[in-house]
Amino acid sequence: MGMRSLRVRAVAVLAMASLCLAACGGNDEKGADAGGGQTLTIAAPGVVSSLDSERYQGFISIDLLPNTAGTLVRFEKPAAGATKLQTPEQIEPELAESWTLSEDRKQMSFKLRETKSQFGNVISSEDVKWSIERMISSKGVPIAKILMGIGGWDTSNPITVTDDKTFTINVAKPNAVSVSILSTFFMTIYDSVEAKKHATPDDPYAYKWLGENTATFGPYQVKSFDPGKEVRLTFNKNYFRNAPKVTEVVVRAVADTSNRLQLAQSGQVDIATAMSFDQLSALEKDANVRLERVLYPNIDTLVPNLKAKPFDDRRVRQAIAHAVDRKAIVESAYQGFAAASTDFIHNDFGAPAVDRPLTYDPDRARRLLAEAGLAKGFSMELAYNAANVGAHSEQVAVLLRAQLAKVGIDVKLNNVASGADFDAAKREGKLQSWLATSTPLVPDPAYYLQVFYSTGGLTNLQKYSSPTVDDISRKILETQPGAGRDALVKQVNDFMVGDMPAIPLVDSQKYYVFKKNVIGFVSHSQGHVNYYDITKS
């Protein structure tokens, strides 16, 4: 089962009664092919309620919006079968034709290429300036502004325009991700000429209109949009690269996983996303479909509230870490579609191994509890919410309860039904411990450490604070990729395995189900299917 995470595998499905073709776009492909292009149909658990890059909605945003976004730079297209995420030196121009860095790396000077939006407006420095000002002025969760902060940008004076085609991004504290943050869909460059037509005094950045329409310089544009239900995309004929094979994309919300399974098995959709592990296990036996794994560095963890006793004692956290049988959790709750965590850095980063990887050692767990004065064990509450981690979270929680009981820890489970209540309780420090998953929006260890484990990090909800982690993670951020940076990543990873700010459980993995004739997929850095790569044989 462990080899499943390391390869692309052929899979198959049993014949079954057909579902209604009209509900699945059965006629879309014929019409598109008649016009010289192919149509891709996708069954997803949900469809975004807003197309605006400022309105992040988790995986359904990650799966869709990189395909409509036009960004200044992008990560190079990875090789088929790549097993390691791209690094900051693998950035190439996209809407920017070129860029240069000043000697002190505080000025990133860009030159725009000649390209147009779907509305025929030529990209200009004013579009970039307006888009960046929009990011900084965001009224939602300002993820783009947060990325700028991690990239060391001067957010008080982020951009200096030279002329229509050249401008400079000003960086106060340059680091390894100053440029690469520009590759994420959160940093979409909008056609400001068109967007301003739909702005109002109460909505100067056209949030309402851009929530329902695309006005970008990217490869695909919206053709029709039914928020939460369906979005249809078409190729932007003004995009500067050659036309792809797939010129039409239909993404439909199919909330029930069994229905998505039926659509995949019957061949009525080209791609199905967010399948359950038991469904993936069934699909791997079917020759009509294929599973593809996306490189995406999520680690599922047990997070202790470090302000709540006895979790303020490092020995207790270490004891829990050694009481967990990760391989059993992978084989049971994840059905082999994951890997047991050995440390705090996901395998997809390709980081050096730690000196003392996490192990299942219940005897050591008991000794550590005894050293902490808890030889008779203790009681704790473990909260979880399926919307935050996944439908498998309850099974993980039940397994953890049984495993921790073997070393004298009595776990009371708390299934928090409301995702909003769950998030609020974490932020307010009301939970003793909980299950969580990390979703680093920039595929870089420095970003991951800054957000999840540095003092004051955006999702450091256990309130962990370590001068050592802060210092080393800052050095990683400031160090360009290479042997020196790898050594720092190993150093902080070794330290965290000893300090145990959380208990890593599983290096989770993300799979898509492809119809057998849908080819061309490679795993891009944002953890999505790039429609531009795809063709149907």
C-alpha cells in the first residue's frame, strides 16, 4: 500500500447503468470538437460562490482559479511523474516578459509582454498597479497582502510605475519567496480598464462584478457562472500562448461522493475530484480510469492547545507523538492513500531526513508520561470537524482514542458539527486539542514555517512561540535554494521533532480521477489540474 503514494497508477471501474447525460454535459464535447476544440467535464464537491481571487474558498478555489488567473510569473512546468515540489529558482515569466533584481534585491523590475485580456485590452503597468492596490485594500481575508508581507514587500509603497510596460516592485526585506509569491492565483492581475467600468463609489474595486465575471489575462475566461453550482470556461483567444486542445471546461458541483463515483465509473465526466479513500481504493482496480496524485504538502496533525495543561509540558506532547501508530492510521483511515509523517516537513518538499524520525514507541510514551508526573495517565478532549480535515477525521479520531488509551490517556471525542464554530473555538483558545490540516498556499518550507509555527503565524492557533524556530525559519526565508538552505530546513525540523509544537500524523495526499483517455496531466505547484496541459485522445 505504501507504494501507492509514489507512482501514477492505472485503475478501472465496473460497467454500470448510465446516468442522465444531460445532467453531465453529454453534448458539450461534440459541439466543442466541431469548433476545433475539446471540452473537459469535471465533477467537483462544490463550485465557488465567487470568481474573485480575493474570496478564497479552499480546495474548490485552488482547483479552479489558477486556470483563469493571469500572473506575472509562474513555476516552470514540471516533468511528468515529478516527486518533488518546484523551488523558487524554477520561476519563469508569464505576463511579465522579463524581470531583473537590483544588487540588494530590493527592486524587482518587470517588463510586460504584449498580450490582451478577453476584452481586448492590452496589459499595462496600470493594470498591475490597480491590482496590487486592490490586494492591499481587500475587505475580505487579505491573503495576497499576507503573501506580500511574507515576501518582504514594502506594502506601504509596493509599486513604482516607469511607463506602460515597465514597473518596479519595492521590497523592504528581500527573501527567497519575494518573487515566487507572484505565481499564486491570489496575485491575479486584472484588466483594470474593464473592471473600472463596473466599479461604484461603494465598490471601487468591483468586487461584486469580479465575483461573477473574469477580467484577466490568463488562459481561460468564464463563459457562464451559476454560483455554487456550475461554471463554464472557454479559452481566452487573446492569451499570448498557443491555443490548447481543451478550449471549453465545465465544472459542476456534485456534492455527494457516491454520485461523483458513478459519474467517473460511467465515463460521463473526464475528471472527478475529492473522492473518498474507499472510492479511490475501488477505482484503482478499474482499467477505464486513472488516478493521478498532485504534489501538495498538507500534513494532518493533532494540535494541542499549549496554554492548556498538561500540553504545556513538552514531555507530554512527545509522549502522545510516540503513542501514535501512524502506519495503522494510514492503512485504515486513509486506506493507503497517504504516508506516515516522520517529521514536520512533508515528503513532497524533498527535504533532508531528520536524525530521529517519529516512531511508534508506546513504552517510551509511558516513560515520558511518568517523567511528567502522569504515570497514571490523564484525560483530554480531542475535537474535530469533517469540513476542516475531511470525512475521514472521525475515523482518525477514533483510532487515536484507542491508541492513546494503551498508554493511559483517556480521550473524549468532540465532533464539532459547525465549521464556523470549530474555527472560532480554535481561535478563542476554547479547545484543548483538535485535528487539523496544513494548506501552505506557497509551496515552500519557509512559507509553511512562517504561517504555521512562527510566533504570531496566521494559523499558529496553538500559540506556539520558539525563538529558535523563529530565528531558523527567518534564515530559511532569507536563504536562496541550495545546500545551505537544505541544512537550515533540517536544523529546524530536528528541533521541532524534539520540541513537538504539534503532533504530525500523516503526510496527506491529493488525488484526481481521470478518464483513461484524458492525458497530459502534470502536478503543478499550486496543487491543481492545469487545463491548458490536458488533451483527450
